[in-house]
Amino acid sequence: MKLTRIDELYLGDHYYLTPQDECYFLREYTARHGFDASETNQIIHNIKKTPDRRGRSEWRYKEQGLKRVATELKATLNPQWLRGATLVPIPPHLAKSDPLYDDRIAQILKLMDDGLGLDIRELVVQRANLDPSHGSASRPKPQELRNNYEIDESLCTPTPNAIGIVDDMLTAGAHFRAMKDMLGDRFPGVGVVGVFFARRITAQEDPAEGG
């Protein structure tokens, strides 16, 4: 299993990305298919279990899924880049003040750290709740997302040498576009890379389990 770069073959599926963006994915998630469509679909469904399910027997599947994502990403990322980059999770659709706030990407990054001393910073936070992109009839555009984002200035020092924006799934690329542009303005000259556990494909495409 290895990371695959989003190139001209994939850009049409992620229309907010440009050829200048450096984004990688590990697996493919089949849209509009359920839990049993593929191993990747199963992992994604499990890690998206909401915090109100904590304490139920099913919660262990979320924890197992988070560990699986962390293990696979850590095993496929360049170790030198991983140790030198600032890893920034894409915020979930709920603000931190919401009781259902799910920091699963931050948890994945902490599991990847496992004593390595990785530079993990939640540099971008969300001001207010948004509808989840996967369930919204009108997906937010990059500028709408950026208007709802703010940079946590308390975490901006030291200046990153490189930035890795991390998320579980790449859909249209709106969140990455908003964050890359925002962080690029805040840290001019610092390279920004996107790292995604999976990219969304449509039912007409052949699902691939590992790039």
C-alpha cells in the first residue's frame, strides 16, 4: 500500500484542487454505497461514529478504525517529512463548543505520534457549526469555509518549516483549498501538502483498496 498523488487523472473528481496542489491519498471510498461496499467504506463509517455513541459496544470499532488509519498513514508517509512538517488537522463540521464535536483527525495524528515528538498543531479552528459536507445538499465553497475559519495565533510560533493538512476523506477539495490559502497567507513561502486517508469516488468508478 502506498500514497498516490492527485494528478490530472483525478482532478476532475476534486474540482477545487489545481495542478499546483500537492495532495495524496491512500485508499478510495465509494460514494453512495454503504458500510459493506469495501473495507475502506467500513473504516470511514466506523471512524465517523459520533461522540454520543461513546460507551456503547460499537465504540470499539471507532477506536480500532482510528488506530488503523493512523498506522497506515504513518507507514506510508516519508519519515523525514513526517518529523519535519507541522501536521494540521482539518476541523470537523462542528465547532469545539458543540457537545458532539469530534476531533477524530487530531486523535489520528496523536496516534501517529506515539512518542516521536511530531509537530501537531490545530492551527485552524472553526467559529460556528456547519452542515456536514457529505450530507448537505449545498456543499460549502472554499470562501464560505474560510469565512468560518480562524487561525489560532497562540500556536503559530515557531513558524512551520512545512505544513501537512490532514483529513480522513477528500471530496471536492473545498476544505483543503480554504485551509491551504489561509495558511499560505499566514506563512508565506512555507510549502503546504494535503494528506488524505481516502478520496471519494463515484459508484461508476472501480473502487481501489490502496492507491
